[in-house]
Amino acid sequence: MLYMIGCNLSRNNLVPLAVKVFECAVESFNIISARKSGMLDTDEVILMKIFYETGECWKKLQNDERAAESLQSSLNLSFHCGDLSFERKLCLSLSETKMKVGRYSEAAVGYLRALTILDDLSYVGIESAEDLQVEKTSIHNQLARVYVELKLYNQALDHALLVYKHCEGVTTPEILKMIGTLYDHLGNPESALEFYKKCYNVTENKGAKLSSVIECIVCDLIKLEKLDEALEYINKQLKCGSDNKDEFTIFSAALHKGDVFMLTDDAEAARSQFNFAMKLSQTFPDEYFCECNALCKIADSFSEEGRYMHALYECERALALARKSKSPDLLDKMQLQVAIHSQHSTSEKELSSALATLCANVNQQCGDFEMLNAQELKVPTEQIDKFSSCCKAIQVILHRLHQPTAACVIAEWLNQCIVTNTWTTYIPNVTGCL
């Protein structure tokens, strides 16, 4: 009786009152169970449903922790009841809730259990094959998102590709972009580009969604040094930004155009684009992230021309801005940029300070590479480039500080890494040298 009253209250949006009724029902069952020294199977089924409805009420009240607790109690009882359809519904609801509270590993377990149940239901013919496939595809989509949060990109890609396979012809831009992003994480920009272009072709929205996928395409084209095609998409990006009065998109396009000019050895043209982007960024409410990024690129353009003091000055401007921000990550990044560009300084004090910063960063990157190795992930090209820049700057500084032997050890180790492309195997050696 209390169960039915609670359900009616919930349906009529009297959710807090429904929760109280369900809690009274649970208390009554516990009292009856204690008197009977156990619970009948029919009692367990009703109690299972009460916990489920309580969990759904807590979800409506946006209390996901309490919802997860109630749904877990319902799931525990469902194992004894043998109702696979209800267990599946519980697994999906509980996994969705656990995703919201960041318990991704537990969410994955629930989604995988739901897939197993769907296979069982298909075998006994309880539901139509078409309906079951639709639900399986939805679960694969959720699993892909869970594994992205867990940084298990291979597993995420497996599930995302299953979604793509079963939705071919009606695939949403979101899944295409996710697959592209996963290929990027796994160090495969060619395959990423294929899916980003498919996403571009089916993206009808001319605003932020289109700008976002063009950004991904441009980044990979530059990474692959397909510069003519990159410029084509940069022009599309500029048009998209102009049409939508989106200054951030215009800012990004200007930086990318500057990157293309840098790769064609036209540092002056690149700097013109970077300066335009920097001035545009000064109006952004982003705690100086964009302005610092533009200043660092201006510094790189000066460095490319051998104008090292100009480069260092721009980096120090960026560092001053980073100190005003509330972001420790931005501050660390700008300190590293100053350290790299300080390699040409004539001050022993500046060289020693830069060396300490660079060594600390190398140690941190070693740990990052080891984590990638443990997950059997390829080290991204941009991370290798960053690591190489740090190591080369260390070599220059060590020579300037009259430590040529240590500089040679770094040079030999770095060359071995590049030749064999086995970064994670040899990375611990660099910390030993330093």
C-alpha cells in the first residue's frame, strides 16, 4: 500500500513527500522481516521496487549520491529476483547516476552488465532484436564516454566505433567528432582527420559546433604539414567566425595561419598574425590564457630569426600576465617558456634558474610518458616536440655553464630516443643524468 502511495505522489511531482513514504515503507519491511526471521521472495521484489523508486525520486531532487545509494540497494536485491528486464533498467539508471558523481569505473561495470543482460534477453526472445540493438548502441555510446573520462582511449574507441557501425547513415556529428578526438589521443591524426571531415560534412549548425570541428581539422592538417589544405580550412574558420561575430574563432584562425607561416619559414608574416591575435585576445575574459598563448608564439617567431632577447622579452610579458591570473597551470607553462628562451642569456644566474625549471619539467614529463606507456598509448608528437625542446635547451645551458660532459650525455640520449622512437624505454635515463 505504501509503495503505491509513494508512486502516486512521485507521479504528481510531490517528490519530497514520496521519498518520506518510501522510507516508511522500507522501515516497515525491516520490522516485518525481523519478526519473520527473513523475507519472502514477494517481499524482496516489492522492496527492490521501493528502493528503485526512491532512487528515481532522489534523482529528481538532484541528490545523486542518495540516488546511487538507493539504486544500489535495489540492484543488490535484484540479483535474487531473476527479473533480467528490471535488473537491466536498474543497471542503466545506476550507471547514469554514478557518471554524474564521477564514479566512472563503477558506471562502466553497470553498463557492461546491462549489455550482458541484453544478450540474454535477445537469446530468449523477450524483446525485438531491433529494439535491443538500439539500446545496445546507446549503451556503447555511454561506455565510450565513461572510458574517455577514465583515459582508457583504446576501449573508448572500440565502443565509439560500434556506435558508428550501427548508426551508419544517421550518425550524429557528436560521435564522429568523438572518434576523431580518440584517434588524436592515440596518436593517429590521419584517421582522426577522416572522421573530423565526416563530422564537418554532416554538421548543419553554422555556429559553435562548426567552428569546433574546423578547429580540429586545422590542427591535424598542420600537424601533418598539409599546409595548403590547412589554409583552405583556416579561411573557412575565419568566415565562420566573422559570420557569427565569434572573436575567439577569429583569434584561433589567426594563430593557425601564423603557425602555417612559421612552417614555411616566413617568421615576419607569422608574427603579423600572432600580433593581430594578441590584440584581439586582450578583450577576452579568460584570465589571460589567450593573450599569453599569442605572446609565446610571437616569442617563437623572434627566436626563429635569431632575435633571442626580443623572444625572451615577449615571454617575460606573458609571465607577468600569468602571475596576475589565478591559474597555477598557466603560471607553470609561462615559467617554462621563459626558461626555454633563457638558454641564450649571458647571465649565469638566469641560466641556473632556467636549468632548474627545465629539469623539473623534464622529470614531470618522464612521469607522464610512463603513465602513457602503462596504458599502452602512443606518446603524442606535440609532447615529444616539447620534451625535445626542453632537452635541447638544457644542453645549451649546460655548455654555457661549462658542463660539456653532461650536455653530451643529454644529446646522445635524446638522439637515441628520436632514432628508435622508444621514448618511454629511455626516459628514466635523463633524470639520472640531471
